[in-house]
Amino acid sequence: MGELNDILHDLESSLGPLGGPPAPLEGGITNRNYRVTLGGEEYVVRRPGKDTDLLGIDRGGERLANATAAGLGIAPAVAASRDDCLVTRFVACTPVTASEISERAGEIASALRAFHGSGVLLPTSFWVSDLLGEYASVVTGLGRSLPRGFSRAVLAAARIETAMPRARACPCHNDLLAGNIINACDDGRIMLVDWEYAGMGDPRFDLGNLAVNNDFDAEAELRLLEAYHGTPPSARAHAELRLMRVLSDAREGAWGVVQGAVSQLDFDFAGYAEEHFARLDAVVANAEFEEWLAAACG
């Protein structure tokens, strides 16, 4: 806590005197987050985990993405930023379950579309095939071996990117877990938090990432696509969403492998990786996967 206390002491000069000890916020598996009171206002102080740059995170890009999203009304405001932490306004909120996220798919689609069209140029890129190569180099460079699921994920990602070439890059969130979607208490608005993986990439990935991480059924997928595009989705668009779900699991599993090699957090990253690789394998083994590839090719 010594380093955190030093940070809070420094923040007092710009945000006001500290009002009590910081309270840890549970649930994160990359960073350490604290709820603090400074100058009578509440904030969230986010301290990066160990070697998070190896995960493809750029803290300057995170701050820029968060500030852009806050300007659109879909994220908490950035109050201060330093190399060792990001400080955002605390938003009183309630957690949102996967089923609630499915029901509010249209609202989330509007938020994503606003960010995708914001025009902000983030300093990092986010393409899954590139990330898989970078993650593999990190793990093997640390003298660790890659699990067999990793190579299968690489093959699946290559097939998907062949079937649906990269879209024009736009700013994307790229980490739409249920825990990163909150319901603001004051007006019931959906807001997105945790922008550390934001980068220039394929907007279709955000849709697939949202759908797979929150167990969307076919009806919710169609509702998401129609809300995002403004028209009933084509069979091709739906197939692309399904393929992006697979691509999301490829990236998530590979992320777990890297975290298992570098993170100091007490979490079963190996089990996390295997869970995502297993889901990917099950989908790729299904005949529908070949149908989606064919549909995505047009």
C-alpha cells in the first residue's frame, strides 16, 4: 500500500484532500482498482498490473479512449492520469447480468456505434491474428511452452481472417465482458468501463466479443446487429458475427496463457485459457462453422 499512498498524496494537490482509506474494488483480473474520496468527490484509481504492456496494452491509448467515450456519455469521466495510474470519476451503479445485457443489446449497440464513429485515432492496433503472434512470442520468450489449444486457435483465426478480410480500422473497445458494462444509478444509462484494450481494429469484433462474452442467443444477435446497422441483418452479417465470437475466444484463451506467465494476481489463468480454447474447439468442430466461413466469403 506504500506506493498507493504516495500516489494518493500526490493526487491531493489537484483533486483535494484524501477522505479516508482507499477501498479495494474486487473483480479485476489485470489491474488493481480502488475507490477513493478526494476533495469530497469519489473516484476510481486504477493501478496497472505487472508487465501489462506484454498484453498489448498502451496506457496512453487507454486514457484517450476513455476520455473520448466519456465525451460521448458512455464512460466515466477521466479526472487525472499518470504513468502509474488512471483516475476516473466514480459512478454509482448496479452490476448488469448477461441476460440484462442481452435484453439491452440495442442500447449497447448504439454506444458502440458512437465510439466506432468518433473519429479518434488510438495509438495501438487490435487485430487478433497479430495479437496471437505477439502473445506466442512473449510466452516462448519467457521459456514457457504453448498449450495445444493455442495452435488450434491460431489456425481458426487464420481461416476466419481469410474468409472475412479486415474491415477499415476504427476505434474499438475490445473487452466487453459483463463486468465492464455498468448501469448508472442516476439515470439507468448503460456505460462501458475498462478501456485498456481499446485500439484501432475491426468494429465487427466488438459485436462478436459482446455476444460471446454474454451468451447471446440467435435472437439477441439479430437484435444487436439490427440496432447497430439500422436495418435487418443479412445472412452474411450474421455469419460474420458468429465467426467473430470464435475469434474472441481465440484471443481470450491466448490472453490467459500470457497472463499465466506474467501476472502476479491470484487467479487460475490456465483454467481460464482452457475454458475459452475448449469453447472455440467445440464451435470449430461443428459443421455450422464451415457454413459461416462460406457465408462470410459472400
